[in-house]
Amino acid sequence: MKHYKSFFALISTTLFLLILGCKSSGVVQLSPDTYMIYNEDKGGIFGNSAKMKASTIREANEFASRQGKIAIPIGTQSKPMQLGSFATFEYQFRVVDKNDPEARRTSLVPRANIVTENKEDIKLEINNSSKTNGDLYSELSKLDDLKNRGIITDEEFQTLKRKILNK
């Protein structure tokens, strides 16, 4: 009797997972002609990610077909089943008229999986032999501050700035 109960529990769990299967977000509109479908395979180890991907793409094509148009893939992103999370598949597509030039180019644009960092040594030489550059900058900064506070007018600012620059 114990064996029948454990066998029945195993069969029930398996059937439940098979019935549960994939869970789709449905078609989500991202922009006037761009859409996304997100699927999650709740089948766990009994799931079939290839079938989930195919059904997602089929759902997108049927959606476009109901509008008399076609679905053009933009990009995909998938995550395999891992311990504690289900397999997922995201499909982004555009819906365009069959005569649209985009309909001829239907290849997916590859996404970068990594970000690279470019490190270059840059040499910066600062000539501190003349104090006038630092003084000039601080004088112009003070002058700009006076103008921003409303202490001097724009005309006064321009006049004083010319005097400082002509020194």
C-alpha cells in the first residue's frame, strides 16, 4: 500500500507539472509596433525549453497574422532552468506589413553578453610655470559668481571680463 501511495504521488506530481507547463505573459506592447512575449517553463526537470521557445515564436507569429502582418524578430534572451528557478525565454519582435522593407531582413542582432573595459594610459602635462592661468581662472570664476548673484549686470560682467582677459 505504501508503494501505491508514493507511486500515485509521483504520477500526480508529474501530471501536475506537465499540465502546468509553460506560463506566458501574453503579448506585451513596448512601443507602437514593438512587442514582447515572456515565457517561463514551469515543468522543471520535465520541461522542454526548445518547445517553450518554439511556442513563444509561434504565439508572436499568430499575433501578427491576426493583424494581417508579420512578426520580425528583434532579439531573444533565455535562461536555462537552475536550482530554484525555472527556464525562461523572452522574445521581442516588431509587427510590420508584409511589403515593409524590414520584412526582408529578418536576422537577429546579437547582444553583447559581456562588457569590456578599455584602459589606456593618458599623459597629461600641466605647466605650472605661470601663475597667470590659475589667477585668470579664479578671477573669471569670481566674476561669474558676482553676475549669477545679481551683484553686477551682464554688461558689467562683459566689460570686466574683457579687462581681465586683456591683461
